[in-house]
Amino acid sequence: MSVEKVEVLVVGAGQAGVAMSEHLGRAGVPHLVLERARIAERWRTERWDSLVANGPAWHDRFPGLDFPGNPDAFVAKEAVADYFVDYAEKIAAPIRCGVEVTSVRRNTGRPGFRAETSAGVIEADYVVAATGPFQRPVIPALVPETAGLTQLHSAAYRNPGQLPPGAVLVVGAGSSGAQIAAELMQAGRKVYLSVGPHDRPPRRYRGRDFVWWLGVLNKWDAEAMPGAEHTTIAVTGAEGGHTVDFRRLAAEGMTLVGRTEGFRDGVMAFAPDLAANLAHGDANYLSVLDEADAYVARNGLDLPEEPTARIIGPDPACVTDPILSLDLAQAGITTILWATGFALDFGWLQIDAFDAQGRPQHKRGVSVEPGVYFLGLPWQTRRGSSFIWGVWYDAKYVADHIVKQRAYTLYRPATAAE
């Protein structure tokens, strides 16, 4: 059986894989990118229909190509996927689509790795796992399948018409949960939203988007803190982008509940933490305003003041008199939508580079297993690592490391005759 050989094998052709290819190509390093479906497939088929990028077009992009149209717009998911297809073509990325990598193992007694794929065997000197942070949807084991409810993860949600008639409980109030809950309510559904601890930055303040504020305040480059990868951020680019205001959603008819804790005999239990979770989000929101105001004053910027941004509305009844248990049938709830995030899944990468919980052991994407690299992980090097623009800079670091290691392997001592 013939074995294809390549110097660097990149697994995944989403934003991470395309960025990796650009930097390897610039460095003149031969490589191949394998993608099990199409370029940026998750943007096309694993997200809901109305999804847009959470950052404006001028920010959520690679340096080498602008999005067409309004730079302050929030780009629809299909256009984001098209962008990466165009970028891959622009840099002539050697991407092979429709090829699934089923396993990667280190060669025995010789350098490099052996990758088993749906198209045959490939051997590589280096392997980059560029499969991103959204690999395996997580649904807590709380409600049994026998409960007579429709249960689906946000990754499987497409639009309100997909769900059976009835009320919906959305569990998780980060960007996905907040946007989906609002969309369902606008479609005429009765919605209950389970709100856990979260950060809630302003979408815009004093004429600038929050991504700009996080940039000038040097927060995108904040290094990972213990537990930082679990931070939930409520922000949206939907409907032109606006600040997520849970109290306003409640005033419009949504019922807020605390963190989902358990289920028994058709009754869902919620923690008595809703008011505290909203207060934490408010504190985060106001802290960004404080830092932004201080930055404006310190630098003498002529940005319009926005005193109304500091007005926090009154707590609705669902906050002052929280629901701690809810009989789902009596409430008319027929669907639970779990916006509860994703877990990493590197089952195909069969090397000794993971801790007991299956998390990659690495520093800035450089694995403890020599020759293996990771790209696109949350907080891989900084807060912005798993964002479109952030992964591009992380890819450069990984490519530079491969170039350095490659120089050592290519070294040959001079002979006496030489």
C-alpha cells in the first residue's frame, strides 16, 4: 500500500487551518491541510440560520483580506464561510476536502507520525490539530430521554420552526443562548431562560464597538487565568448588534430563572442565584464603562459622552420573586434547548499529550509531545485566541516554532573532507 508523505499535516480547514496554511506557506514549509467536509463547514451547517459574527467585519477578519461591504456590519455565517474559501484561494492553500482523519500515531523507532485517513495513509514530520474549540456539543445528564421532551443542543438548532409547538426552556445565557432565546420569543414562543454567571460587556459605548474598547484597553491580549476558559460572555451581533439586557428581555415577556441544577418527576430545579448572576453581569458591564471613560480622559479623546448607558433598569418580578422549581408540563414547555457549550474531542490524536480530563497539554500551542501542535483552543495564548483574528496570530507563533524545529532536523554536520 502506497503511503503519502508530507512535512506538516494540518487537520482541519476552518479559520485555524487556513491561518496555519498561510504562515507555513510564507515560511516555505511544505504542508497539507485535510478537511473532513468543506472549508469552514461548521459555519455553514453546525450553526443556526440567523447567526452572524459577534464582532464587526473590520475586526473579525484576517489581516490579508477585508470582508466586502460595510466594515461595521456583523457578517452572516454563510458569508463568513465564503470568506475563508476566498482566503484559502488567495493564499493557494493546499487544502484537501472530503478527507477525514481517523487516527494519528507516532511512528515506532523513527521520526514522524502516521495518519490514517478515509483516503489512505499519510506520514508527516509534524502534525497540527486545527480542529478548533467547538468539537463536541455538551448536554448535561440531567433530563432523561424518556421525559417526553424534545432536547437539542444549540449546535443542532436552526430556526424556531424546527421545534414542536409549545414553550421552550433555554439553558445557558451566553452569546448563543441569549440570541436563540430572543429569536424564539420574537417568533411568538413563550421562553424561559436559565441564566448562570456571566460577563456582559456593552455592545457599543461612546461611539465605539466593545471589540475596539477591549483592544485599546489591552484586554484581548490578557493571558489565561485559572478557570478563564469557562467565562460566559453575553454579547450579540444580531439585528445590527446591541447590548444584551436580560431585564429588557424579561420586560418583553421572557421569564428568567437561575442556573439549572436538577430534574425530577417532570420538575426542573433552579439555583437561587439569578439576582446575583445579573448583578455580576452588571458589574462587568459598568467596569468596562469605567475603564473606557478613564481611557478617554487620559488620552483627551473627543468621543461623545453617554450617561444613559449607566442606567440599569428595575428588576422584573422573575428576579425579585425567583422561580426555584418549574413543572415543565404545567408550564407548557415541550423543548429544552441546551446552550451549554462544547467539549474538546481529540480521540483521533492517539499520542501522549493530554491530561486526565482529555485536555491538551501545551504551551502556546506547542504540545508536550514533540512534533505535535494545537491551534484554535480557547485561551491558547490569550483572550482572543479562539476568535477569527486571534487565531491568525497564534498560527504565526506555531509556524515559527515548526520552522525552528525543522532547522534542527535538517542540520547535518560537516564532514572532514568539507
